Amino acid sequence: MSSILGRREVLSWAIYDWANSAFATTVMAGFFPVFFSSFWSLGANGSLTTARLGFANGIASLLVALLAPIIGAVADRGGARKKFLLVFAALGIVMSGGLFFVQQGNWAIAALLYVCATAGFAGSNVFYDSMIVDVSRPEEFDMVSAYGYSLGYLGGGVLFAVNVLMTIHPTWFGLTDITQAVQVSFLSVAAWWLVFSLPLVFWVREEPTKNPQPALGAVRAGLRQLVETIKAVRLLKPVLIFLCAYWLYIDGVYTIIKLAVDYGIRLGFDSSRLVLALLLTQFVAFPAALFFGWIARFIGVRTGILIALGVYALATIWASMISEVWEFFGLAITIGLVQGGVQSLSRSMYARLIPADKSGEFFGFYNMLGKFASILGPFLVGVTALVSNNPRLSILAILPLFLVGAFILTRVEIAPSRTVVTALS
């Protein structure tokens, strides 16, 4: 195992997860929901800020969902997956840094920058995910995928810990108050993301594309390929069943990541405690993601995902009933134990099902479904919050996504060799 994870191209690929996870932790899950409510939407009703946040996440996901399969196919045809990754990463980096300059009360500008940054983050992941086939072999997918997620949780957690310390003791960093500390945190995310993307730039080599095409030809071919990909997915029954399950359960996962802190605020918990709980999730998720990658060799990748989804379903029910902040910490630990596992094993399972020479377009389709799912969850939470004004009902709205998704996943069976996947009739 150490020989696999120590290879320069594998480590350089995985470090990109370390780089961009700073956005997922400090911005997406941590400070943006808090700052959006208390600073950029100052004076607005809590249900309204929840709805705005949910809609912002939904719009960002829709944007990437519409683009992902097309740009994935174009990148495959033009041999430009790495270039596309860097373009989207640059968008995310610039927009994240731009949040530093948004003044109090300008929630619309903050939401716009957040939508663009999220699009950059998610768009770059389309190509990051697809490049797993450039750095590892099929029998290595589970461990390499888990390696990326574990480094992501660790890297995102390290910077987030520094950012949290900045808000607790701003004078230690030459800052005036907590507001300035949060603003500077957005700049630190941009710098972190930029610096730690460099190993991928220099040391990850994209496998050459057969008969690469120029940009305009790649666009036309990419659009045609998108249609062919949809047809291929319909014919590849194991892929189709898996994607149906994934579309549902990953919706619940992403919704919890993006809106957990906002949910705690709606319950009246102190935001600083919620941020600490989120930080705890990161450091629990680091070894847990590696553990899931290791144990999948013994129990199977599908079983590993199903265990994680069962934990998510129970945690969602528990979340709807909590009344003390210590319970939120308990939920943070519980989610941390399975969050990386369900993401990494889903990616590695999908990588086994698809043609390796079409990984960009197939992962574009994969990410498209994930982002379309990410539209449904935040919008469900936002609409439920507006209609019921009850955050507990909002969180329960995502429970069926885990249950139905898990059931559909049971219709896909991985053979004992773990390299052949067939659908149960």
C-alpha cells in the first residue's frame, strides 16, 4: 500500500484534494453560512437567509450540472482534462479571494461570488475525479480514491483550524476583530488552493488522447459524444443502476455538508461552537476515509457504501431531535466517520464500471448527476424552511434520499473479484 501512495504522481494528484478542500471547509461549510447570515444578510429573517443560502447552493450546482458532461467530453476529445481542471480551479481561487472585499449587507454580491467559486470548485473536481485513471490502475482505485479524500479532509482541516484560531484570537495574527479574521480567512483559502495545486501542475501527466482535436472540433465532437454517452449509460445497466442510486444519496450528503452550520444556527446554537464541531468532523474524517478504502478490500465497495448510508439515515433522524449543542458535536463525529467513505468508495466504484479511455466524459456525467442532486437537496431545505418555518422538518426532508438511494444500490452487485460488476435482475 505504501508503495502505491508514495508514488509521485499519486501523491501529487491527491494533494489537489488537500488544496481545494480548504474551500469546502472554510468557505462552503464553515464561515460562509455564518457570515452570510450575520454580516451580509444582517437584519434579515432566519428563514429567509436559509432560503437564500439554499437557493445560492442550488444555482451553483445547476450551473455545473449543465456544463459538466459537455466540458468532460470536450476535454477527452481535445486531450485537455488537466487544462480544464486548472481553468476551473483559477475561477474558484479568484472568486474565493473576492469574498474578502464584500461589504456588510451586500448579500447579493456575496451570493454571486459564492456561486462562481462553487462552480469553479465543482467544475475542477470533474477533471480531478476523471484523472484517477491517469495515476492508478483499477485494482488501486479504492485506496487511491480514499487517499485523496483523506488528504482533503486533513488539508481542509489544517487550514480551517488556523482560520478558527484567527477568529478566537485575532490579535495574535495582527487582526482587529473577528469580522476581519473571517474576511482574511477567505483570502487564505485562495492562497492555499493556489499553492497546493502546483504539484498536480508539475507532476501529474495526463495520458495522451488518441487523435486529439482542435478546440472547435472538440466542442462539436464533445456535444455529439454527450449524446453517445447518454446512450451508452442506458445500455450499461450496472452504470445506470449505480447512477440512479448515487443521484439520490449523494444529494443528502452534499446538503448536510453545505447547510449543517446554518441548521445549528436556526436551532439557536452558538456559531463558534458549530464551527468547532465542523472542525472536529474534518479530523475524524481523515483517518475514517482511509479506513473505508482499506476495509473495502475485505467487505466490498458496495457494502462499504451501504454501511455509510445507514449511518447517514440514523444521523438525520437524530439531527431532527437534538436540543443541546453537545449532540451537535456527537453528530459531527458520526458524520465524520462516514462522509469520506461514501464519497471515496462511490468514486472508485464508478471508476471500475466505466471505459477508462472515456473517463472524462463519464465522470462529467457522474458529476452532472451529483450537481443535479445538489440542486434538489438545498432547494428542498429552502422551500421547507419558508413554508414551515421549522428547521427540524427541513432536515428530515433529506432522509428519503438516503433510504431510497441505498435500496437502489442493493440492485448492483460487485463480483468476488471486485473487478466485474453486474446488475441483479
